[in-house]
Amino acid sequence: MNKTDDSEEVDFLNLMDTDEVKSSEINAEQEENPEENLEENSEGNLEEQSEGNSEENSEEQREINSSRKNDKSKKIFKKKFKERNSKKKNKAITYISRIAITLLLTIVILFGGLYSVMAMLVYGPSPTAKNLFVMSVKETSAIGFLANWFLSEAQIKEIMDKNSIKDTEEVTNTKLVEVSATGSTSVENAETPAIQIIDIKGATYKGKMMIVKDPSKVFVGTVPTFTEGDGLLVSDMAKNNNAIGGINGGEFVDGGTTYTGMPIGLVMTKGNIVNGDKTKVYHVTGLTKDNILVVGNMTGDQAVDMKMRDCVSIANHIGPFLIINNAAQEIADDGTGGGLNPRTAIGQRADGAILFLVTDGRQVNTFGASFADLIYIMQQYGAVNASAMDGGTSTQMYYDGKVINVPYSPTGPRKCPTSFLVGGNN
């Protein structure tokens, strides 16, 4: 209600108060002088008798008029009250509408900016930028569709074929690694700690390297039962096995339906096949009973023949072999070797020490690493054999009671069916 409306309402209320005051004063005077009032009444009886009828009619008329005025005033007041409430409601609706419009415009602007950036990467002058964009989004299950906004399936396939790491039939030569009968590394150094944690940094990524001196302490951890449901965090698998550290392991059912508790491919623990088929070929990474890391394509029976102790499997396009027998694996057409994403990898040096590697990604200060980056890092730390594990939201490194890398998911690292752990109940 505006100031004019308020003043009219105040005048109306004041008028009602004035009439009530005057009426109260007359009644008070009559109560204070009852005798005078009686004389006046007796003297005026004749006049009142003569004028009674007309006064009664006049009094009735005044009452009627007063009642009409009061009714009219009440109607005016109610009308103004409704108008005031209506104006308040309209103000609230206007305020909410403005907020909604502002949010909508913000979303449109952000989406438009993001779309423009992606279009610039795809249609810009740099083939490398386009390849990295396509490889990065297609390696995720959540935003892979973004590449399809700009390119056909045939174009996407061509880019992925040219920038992936080729698969191979070569398998680890166990003679390249020397491990003592006790399981410790062949190069004994009392000053070297049993486990080292090293910060890793590159142009587009940050991460952690865990070096485990004794390979016999490394083993595959799993959920208690493989199931079409949720798996466990690496930290939980480590606690279940009294392990001090670990990284996420192999592939699991993910896509239209996701079962983080159900692995894909061959899984072995303590020399036993716990998932997979003996005759089917799998993309395998594992440790033999002689504590040598083996990578290669093999059947379950072949893994048993190689005296495999613990292993996991993962498809080549998700977790390719990185180094086999001291040779980096070939990147198709000298491409990017994958997109920039969070990564996990395992390797082994010639002295037997195991290398756990994670790189963070999809964050402002760390975009991620390519598979080519993983090869470079593993070579820098002396790996003679190495393989990538599942990456993205699965990437996690646990050590001494906490996750020591920075998973990009706001809800924390993803649950998994398998892991590589160090120390504990192996």
C-alpha cells in the first residue's frame, strides 16, 4: 500500500475513534449530574412528548445513516486491505521471477561458453587439441556423448584408432626381473624404506607414486563376493586385508547398467581363478608366485601355467599395456596416446620393486594424463613392465589410513571389485 492509501486508512480509523470519544463524554456528563438531568427531563417531557415521534424518527434515521456509513467505511477498508495484500503478493512473484530468469540466463551463458570452447577445440587449427578432446570425453562413461555433438561416429572412430595404444601378443619375459628367494628386491639397500611416496607432476597432471621395495607384499584384494551390486573402496579392501596401502585394480561392469561389485575378465587370488574362464583370452596384469609382474594376453589356463599368483583383467582401450620387456608400447600413428584423464597404473623395476602410480585429472589445477604420459613416468622410474588399470572416478591411492591422491568426484573415489594392495593377509 502507498502513502496515500495509508493516510486514508488512518483518517478513517481516527474518525471512528472521534465519534467514540464524543459519545463517551456525553455519557460521562449524564452520570455526573443525575438531578439536573432529571429536571431537564421533566421540564422537557411535554416538549419531548410533542416532539417524540419526530425525534424518534430522526434518531432511527441517524442510526440508519450511521450504520450505512460504517458499512461503507468497512467495505472501503477491506478493499484497501485486499489491495495491499495483492501488491505484496505481486512483489513476491516479481522477485522470484527475476531470480529464476537470472539463473536461467546464467546457465544459458555457461552452456553457451562451454559449447563454444568445445567447438573451438574441434574446429580450431590444432589437430592435437581436437584429438585430446575426443579421446578425453570418449574415455568416460558419463560425457562421451559430447564428441557426437560435433563429429560423426566414423570420424570419432578414426580419431580413436589413430591415438590409442596398440595391443600386442607379447608377454612379459620373467627373466628380466631379479627377485631373491625371500621375495625382497635383488638390490639390497638398508637405507631404502620399505615404501616410498613420491609426488609426481607434469604439464597437465599431478599425482603420486608409491614404490614398494618387496614385491611379495603386493597382492590382489577383492570384495568378499562378486555381485551385481556395489563394490568397495580401496580403503575398505585394505582394511579388510590389514593392508597399509593400495590402488584400484581391473575393469568392472559399467555402461547402461553399472555393477561396481562385478569384475570383467580373469581375476586370480592366491593362485586360484575366482572369476573368468580357463579357455578364454584376457588382457591380464598380475604377479607370479615368484613375485614377478606379468602383463600380456592369455587364457586362464595359460595364467595358471605361468604360476600366476594374483591378477586382474582390463580391456586394452581402458587400461592398455604400457611397457613390456623394457620396451614402450606403440602409440598408433604417433598420436596422443589417449585423452587427458585421471589414471592408475602398476609397474615393476628390474630389481623387483613394484611401482603404483596415480595421476589426478578433470580438475582446474590438474587436467589429467594420457597413456603416453604414464609410459614416460614409468620409464623415468625404471619400470621394465607396466600396465594401466581402470581410471577416471576409479583412480585412487590409499596409504596409512587415508586416500592420498585427489579424486575428482565430489563424493570421493568410486567403489571397485578389485585392487592391488600392499602388506597384510596375502
